[in-house]
Amino acid sequence: MSPDAINQKLVDQYTEIARLAGGLAHEIKNPLSTIRLNMELLAEDFRDGDAPRERRAMRKIDLVQQECQRLQDLLDGFLDFAKLRQLKIEPTDLNAQVRQVLDFFRPKAEEDRIEIVDYLSSDLATVLIDRKSFHGALLNLVLNAQQAMPDGGQLLIRTYNTAHGVALDLIDTGCGMDVEAQTHAFDAFYSTKRGGSGLGLATTRKIVEAHGGQIALQSEVGRGTWFTISLPVPRRLPGDGVRLALPAS
Ligand SMILES: Nc1ncnc2c1ncn2[C@@H]1O[C@H](COP(=O)(O)OP(=O)(O)OP(=O)(O)O)[C@@H](O)[C@H]1O
Ligand SMILES: [Mg+2]
């Protein structure tokens, strides 16, 4: 078998596994919502009880509800990651996308004493992206930065033109990552956080790569982390709303 044929076989196998895993995740969601609903009903029965037995039961119900929520988040994250869908590619001002994400994040940043600094290029080239996916990709990075700075810090975002397209740097002054974390940060299900699904960066990378871009990271423990997203810029811009089918991984 030629190397190309072997490669294609692996891609086919991967696609089939991803399809089955996506189906399994869907199947798990239905019984999970039945469990959640019944836990909610049980909680209503026990919530106002004063007897020690009722209070003990309520604590256990709370625990099961928390774990159900965790499973639900995990499944939602996985389905987002595994989703094979058509991207709605549109000519877009990346700065506007960044501003939207920062506006969403600002109240939380203030609460956590995180200073946001942005340097958005005033002559940034237009990119072709699926805005909704990209919003999610940026949000994952910003949320990670926030979680890395529990005692406050600075989040710097800048955009600029490069020789091949445009780039976006997102730099935080958070806890940073050791070599092990840097090596595995983009792996699906790799997480150092309690309750983390480890799908945030894997999903972000998948989205960036589906747009023909790249994402890189540099980090130092105790100093912070620096992500760079590079995106190609088309020579000619198609009309609004052009739809391209992009691969899932
Ligand atoms: N800005 C950052 N600073 C320090 N560590 C980071 C940063 N971003 C990511 N990491 C590390 O990379 C790991 C993977 O990140 P990822 O976003 O994929 O998952 P998560 O944040 O743990 O969970 P999820 O995003 O699914 O809730 C994190 O657990 C953390 O160890
Ligand atoms: Mg994350």
C-alpha cells in the first residue's frame, strides 16, 4: 500500500471513530437529561425538610446534580469539538471580533482585577472566517487567561498584518505552563484544572486550522502565556455569505 493510501485509510478510520463518538455523546445526553429532571423533582421533595435524614439526602442529591452538570458540560464540549459542519465563511474585520469578545469579558475582568490592554491595528487586512466559530475560539483563550490569573493581572491583545496574512497575540501574566502542559495543551481532554474538560484549546486549534491558520504558544511558569493565531488573507475577497465546506479536523 502506498503512503498516501495508508494515510487516507487512517483519515477514514479517524473520521469513523469521530462519528461514532459523536453519536455516543448524543445517546448519553438523553438518559442524562432524564436523570437531571428526576434529581430536580427529588430535590423539590427534600429541599425544605429539617430532619437529619432529609438533609443528608439533600446533600447527596446536590452532589449528583453537580456531577450531572459536569457530564452535560463535557458532552456539550465534546459535541462542539467533534462537530462536522459547514462553516459560514464571510469577509470579516478581525478587530471587530476581538472587540466583541472583550466586551463580553470586560465585566468579569473588572471583577477579577484583570486589566485588558488592546493594540488593534488600524489597517488590518480583512480575513475570511466563520464568525460564530471564531468567537468561540477566542473566548476559549480569554477564559483560559482569566482562569490563569485568579489574583488579577494583565491581558494584552494585539492584531497586526504579517507577510502572509494577519496575526493576533493574546498574552496573559498568569500562572504559565510547565513543559508537560505546553506539550499537551492542545490535546483533546488534557486539563490540569479540577472539572476542566480539556477541550477548549483542542477546539480552538481545530477552528483555527479549519480556516487555514495556525496557533502557537509560548509560556513560562510564574510569568505568563502567549498565544499567537496566524490567519491567511485571501488575494481576492468573495461576496458576503460564501459557503465553503471545510474539513472537520
Ligand atoms: N492561559 C493559560 N495559562 C496557563 N495554562 C493554560 C492557559 N491556557 C491553557 N492552559 C493549560 O492548558 C490546559 C488545557 O486548556 P483547555 O482550555 O484545553 O482545557 P481546560 O481549560 O483545562 O478545560 P476547559 O477549557 O475545557 O474548561 C489547561 O488545563 C491548562 O493547564
Ligand atoms: Mg479552557
